[in-house]
Amino acid sequence: MATLKTDPVRLERFLTEIAAFGATKNGGVTRLALSDEDRDARNQLKAWFEAAGCETKIDRMGNMFFVRPGKNRALPPVLTGSHCDSQPQGGRFDGILGIIGGLEAVCALNDAGVTLERDLIVVNWTNEEGSRFTPGTTGSGVFAGKLDREAMYALTDREGLTFGGELARIGYKGETDFDPRPLHANFEYHIEQGPVLERQGKTIGVPKGIVCLRWYDVEITGVPNHAGPTPMNERRDAVYAFARMASEIFEIGLASDNVVATVGEVHPSPNSRNVIAGNLHFTIDVRGWDETETDRVCADIEKAIRTHAEVTGTTVDIRKTWEVERAPFHPQLVSMIRETAGELGLPALDMVSGASHDTVYINQFAPSAMIFVPSIGGRSHAEVEETSWADCAAGADVLLNCIIKTCNDPEGVEYA
Ligand code: GLV
Ligand code: MN
Ligand code: MN
């Protein structure tokens, strides 16, 4: 079948309009999970998908499923989508591009008057980022049976508000679950969030999978005291202990060939310029393709933290708060993405996803693969995050044509 194209003007309009929800003054978005901005973006998505003829289902985690019926509704459907929450001062493309790409695919199919064999479902997974409520990918994790719904409802943000309470407050706590399993295939379309595609001059990234991930929360306890009279050699300073730990965590990451380590959040207490901090809470994010090397790096980090606590006279509590194994994608779907890019005349590159995505969980029970487009300057999780409109449309074209291929797979065809 000849390839079909999305409408780049409409795609740009959708992306520009949705970026207004939580827009920051420097061109990014702050649309934290279950915030008012998240709710407003959800309402807009629902309106657009329903105007495009889709039916909306909302499950007990607030995951939103937009269903475009196929000819044979008994066949396993094809799923696509991503997330509409963002990091604080995050970018306009992370996550939302995958949902809008799915919306544009629906609109392009409508324009062409095409009814596919199978249902197409575009999903908005709740709380992918894990910034306000930890861990992330909670919507997809519960859907996959890997995270416990009640435990996720009980998560609290830094203000003490609960996930369950906030989900109900924004009006997205569904009363029943929607379960379209078994899924025939799952595609997630996303920006690369790194520098590889741009540096190699390629338009479409074809990841073979997603790296594994470990998250830690660390609590340092020292002795709070006055910044003036307390002699330097008598201090048990939580900030000093932290500075030594953070520095070594960076060095351990730097020394590893393929594992990265990040200290992202730091909360000293009482956080006052003339008080020696008595407490400090910080987070660590460790990722790599090689699980053994990732665990080796984690062990080195834990050892370094304990050593620095001892040397600085502080005590430390290290908690591993999240662990996800790496996700190798389905080889046939990965090849389909590469071939589809070729059919569209788009240069493609095989790679690995260094960022995590909801597909890390969906991949555990459904044949899955992802489509990447370049991030300008390799920047993401920042307001400057940017992808050219032409590249956004190119990725949407690959997604659309992979949807057509898989949604038209006849009964009996399976990606086993
Ligand atoms: C999510 O965006 C992540 O990779 O942490
Ligand atoms: Mn994302
Ligand atoms: Mn993200």
C-alpha cells in the first residue's frame, strides 16, 4: 500500500495549542502530573479526540484511552500514545508529541476516509515523569500489573497531597478499569532527548530498547547549629557531607563507559544561610543498558555515600525507591519502523533510548517499539527543548504508516 502522510500544519497547530497549558515564560511548560494544568490539557485532548470521532475511556489511574473503532472490533487493537505531564520547567515536546502524533494519525486517517481492520487506541498515561509523585510511569506501571494501585494512590508530593486525592480533585479518577488486552502492537512516538540523531544527521531514531533504571532517596542526618560560633572541626554538616557524596557520584558515573548517574533533587533543612544544615534529602538516578554494570555502579555509589557519612560524622539512610529492568523491543516492530522510514525517504539510525518511557512497562506484555525524532542541541527536560516542525511531521508519518500496517494485519497474524 502507498504511504499516507499526516498534515504538518495541523500537527503544528495541535502542538502549539496544547503547549499553552502550563506555558512558562521561557518557552517551556510546567505541567506537573495531576495539577490544574494537567487537567486542562487532558480536557483539551478529550475534546480533540472526540471531535475526531474517538470514544474516551478513563481508568482508575486516570489513564485516558481514545478509541478509533476498526472494522473487526474483536481483533486485538493497536496502541500508541505517551504522556502529557511534564517536568517542572520542562519542554513542549516530551511526551505530548506521542499523543498529538496519535491524534494527527487519527485525523489523517479520517481525511483519507480509511477505516482500519483493528481498533486504534491512543493513550495518555498518567504521571510518566515521576517528578511530583515518585516513582514515574505510574499509570502504565499499574496497567502492566507491575505497580500497586493503592500504593500509588497513597504517594504524596512535597506538600503532602496524595496522588489519589489529586486524581479525584482534577476529575480523572475513573470508576472502572478499561482493559483492551491483548494488544496486537504498541508504538510510542517520542523526541530523542539526547544528541545522537542531530550529530549523525538522521531524522528517525529506531531504538532497540530502553535502558534499565534505579532511583534512590537518601537522607543525611547531621547536627544543626549556628553558622558563626561553631568551630569548623566540630561540625556535623549535612550539606558538606552531601557535597562530598554528590561529587563522588558524578565521578563514578564519569568513570563508567555506559552507565549515567545523576543527583537531581536536593533539599537541605532548614535551608537557611546562617544555619549549619542538620538534615538533607537528595535523590539519585542511575541508568544503563547493561544491568550488571548498572548494579555495579549502584553498589559503588552506596559504598561511597556510607564512607562520606562516616568521615563527616553524619548518619545516612539510603532507600532504593524504584527499579525498572531494561526493555528490549520487539525485533519485527523495530524493523518495521526502520523500513517505514525508508519507504518515506527518511534517514534512520539504530540506537538505544537513554530516557525512560511508559513503553518500558507496556513492553513487558505487548509487542512494542518506539519512534524517535531529533532533539535540537540534544536538550530535553528543560524549557529550551526543541524539535523542528518538519521532524515532528516526519515522525508522525512513520507512526501513521506503522499504525496502518499493524492495524490492517489480518486475523491470525501475531508478533510473537
Ligand atoms: C522520564 O522522562 C525519564 O526518562 O526520567
Ligand atoms: Mn517522556
Ligand atoms: Mn520526561
